[in-house]
Amino acid sequence: MCESKDSLEAALSGLVGNLDCSLLHGADAKILVGFFSRLERLAAAGKALCAHRVAATGAFEKDGHRDAGQWLAAETGDSLGSALSLLEAADAVTRLPELEEAVRSGELSAAQVKEVAGAAIMDPASTRGLLGAARSEDFSELKRRCGQVRAAKTSAEDEAERLRRLHAKRRLRTWTEGDGTFRLDARLGPGAGARLLAAVRDEAGRVFTEARRQGRREPQEAYLADALVELVTRSGEGSPAHPKALAHIRVDLSALRRGSTGPGEVCEIAGVGPVSVATAVELLGDSIAKLLVTSGTDVHTICNLGRAVPAKLYHALTERDRCCVVPGCGATRRLEIDHRVVPFASGGQTDLSNLARLCRPHHMMKTHEGYALEGGPGAWVWVHPDGTRHGPGAKSPPGDAA
């Protein structure tokens, strides 16, 4: 094995080292691109399978690494996130014989393997269809189909747990490059990503209009960058109340009624991709949503579900709830409006009696972790998932829910 590896490496190194692309005809260059792409896929397959073995045997510990992901990132020069993603895909591949056969044959790129593995491990019966899509369709379509499989196999309970995991992994990293360029990289959940993207695109429209008025023409990406800066640096508390997103959701009627997607059904958010019905419904409670309800190729209805808070109502609410209403909290910054009695997605009205202002952590707990808010001004009650009640109107001893 070692002799074969060394001779193969020497031959490939010599081939690339002596390659003078300026002497190649275009047709020959195209052939070599295909050849090197196949080698790349085979190499990626071998790397993934061997990395999985290193992780399984714990061999990475001999080099002083805490875990396999850290070792793989150091060994390959990739980011830790890429290394962990590769290990997850490799683990799925070894449990799906049909996918492993395709990977070993060099049919799939590393990106295709990660997408197919992530979906097929949730629904092994979809493996053959996804492999067919990988062979015949472009990567964006494959990614969309894999997203549909994942969304269809995600129950409301699983989705809540997944959203909690994604929320726990949220991050924002910034750095400055050598030329002084400021860079940032963010990891967000699908709901937060949809709200951010919608807000940035909406603001970019205003930036674009102003640029045209001034006679400036720049790429769309530049307007999006300007919009992000404007949104982040703009004063929040004194700004007019706006809905958190303008979400365009396409969902099959049967899936909307059932609460989950089945074979051939669709639930997608424009700009985000396939999501579970639970995620779409949760987003409806935080957005102005244009909901396209379909059945096959027929469109049943297009409705705008608005939850924008009128200015007079917004000012009345901010005057009444000057801080997070959860007893004992007192947070005054970055408060969010919650339909606290009847959720907006369940038909809750946007009126003062059905609204309350919560800080982001408490809003997240109420939305995803089973907490509830009862009572009213001066007698708010925060209810823990175990039933413990805390606040002036509580009938049981205060717990630790707040």
C-alpha cells in the first residue's frame, strides 16, 4: 500500500510539475480538467474514509489533539467547521452502502457527498433518488432536493430541538485582512437568517434608489453591504416600528394542514430554501409573510399575512412596557414584540391586549423552549415548562424560570 501510494504521488507530482498549460490546445485542456476533477473526487473519498477511521480508532490523540476535528483541520489546513463537516459526512457514508459505493467510485464531489449524506442519513430510502440527482442535475438543484428531504423528515419536535441547537451555535466572527478590509462571518438559524436577509434586501432597495438619484451605479453586492451597515448602526429604540421580515413562503396546502411535508410536497422560503412547515409557521409569527399556497401546479391562494404594529399602537406599547415584562428581568434594550396570548401564526390579533415586549432571551425561551407568559400589566406571570409560576399574579411559589 505504501509503495503504491508513493509511486502514485510521484507520478502525479511529476505530471503537474511538468505541465505547461500554454502549450495545450483548448480541447486538450478541457480533457485534463475532467481528468484532474476525477482524481480530486477520488482523493476526497479516500481522505474522508481514512479520516473516519482515524476518528474511530482515536489515533489523533497520539499527536496531542483533543478531538478528530481539530486534528483533521491541522492536517489538511482546512477550517475546523469544514473538518467537522467532512467527518459527519464520512460517518453517514459508512452507514449507507449505496452512497459509499458511489463515493468510492469517484462519482461525487466533496460538496455533493456532504449534501447527499446529510439528507440520506435522515431518510435512507431517498439515497438512490438523490444519487440520481447528483449525477444529472446541477449542484443548486441537488442542494434544494436534499433540503426538501431533510425538511420532510423533520417533525415539529425535532425541528424545535434543531432550532435550539442552531441557536446555541450562533456566532459572529470578524477580522481584518492585510489590505485593511474588514471581514465578518456569521452563523445563524434559518429563521434569523431569513429575517436578516429580508431586512438587508429591503434596506438595499432604498440604498439603490438613493444611488440612482445621485447618478451612481455599483454592483448589487455593494448596495447590500451598505444596507447592512445602515441597519446595524441606525438607532433602534427611536426608529419607527417595522416588521422583522418580508418573507415569501411557498407551501403545499396538504403540508400546511398536516404540519409536515410529504413526498413531492414543497415548503420553501425564498432566499433560504426548503424548510420544515414548523419553521415556516414560526416565521409567520415574526414577519409580514406573502404565503403562496399550492397543490401540485395549481395555486390555491396568495395572501399577505401582516403583523406590522401601527405607530400609535407601537408608542402605546413602548410606553406601557418600558422593559421586558418577565418578572425580575428589567432589560430595556433590544426588546421584541410578542403576541403573548394568541400567537400571530394561530390568528392572534395585533392589538394592545395581545402584545407584550420581551428581551431576546426570554422571547426565545417562550417561542422555542415551552415557557409561557400570563397575566397582564402589573401582574405578569412567567410560567416554566414544568408549571412553576413566577410573578405578582402567580398562585404557586416562585421558581427559577425567570
